[in-house]
Amino acid sequence: MGAKLAGSGGKYQEEQNSEINVTPFVDVMLVLLIIFMVITPMLSKSIPVDLVKTHNPVKMQEADKEDAIIVAITRDGSTFLSPGNSRITMDALPDRVKDLQTNRSDKTVYLKADARAKFETVETVIDTLRTAQVDNLGLLTEEIQDRRKASEL
């Protein structure tokens, strides 16, 4: 609210300021934006899997999409299906994958297996996916960081 000095008579005349002060609003919005930027990466609820490390992995950017079909195998042999990160049995896996593949242009299913998982479990999941007519199967791995390459960078 502001006051204006009247030109004649020497009396103060009060006037209502009808303009909105947006500075505090902008400050609050910037603080909220920073909070969401910091918190959002922490909210990703992915299955903890230590991927197999290789020297020449193939980059699969499609696997990073939110709606990518990913089957994760943990160290103890549990199987999870994304999107949704829900635990799934081998019997239900083919039907769920078929349901997820309907009306998709990219029908690739990505397999994310823990390096310490039993090979028998990985093989069973691959065989189960093949019975569901999955033709495109991507194996997700991590690149081994070579000490020589790291020092050259």
C-alpha cells in the first residue's frame, strides 16, 4: 500500500496500490523448482542390480525410456518386470510381456541381470521370453572403465 502526497492543501491522501508484487511469488517458485530437481532423481524406484561389465557394450538408449519393457533378475534369482517394477513368476511372464508388447512399434524386451545371479535363472528367463515370441532381446551391461582410458581423459 502506498501513500501519495496531495498537491494542494498539504494533506496526505491514501491510495490503494492495485499492482501485484510478483517478486515473492517468483522466489517461492524457484525454491520449489530447485527442491523438485533435487528430489526427483532420488524417487526412481529401480531394482538394485549390479550389471555384468564388458569392454564393448552396445548403447541401448531405448532401454532408458520410461515405457521400455525390462525384465530384471536380482542376485537371489527374483524376477521383476517393468514398467511398474513388479515381481513376477515365470508362469506369468510370457502373458504379461505379450500384453505389454501389444500396440508397440518397438517390441524389444531388455534383460537386466545381476552379475552374480545364477546363469540357470538367466537362461530360464530367456527361454520363457522366447516362448512368448520375443524376437528382439537386449542384454543390458555396463562398460568396464579401463584405467589407461580414464587417465587419458
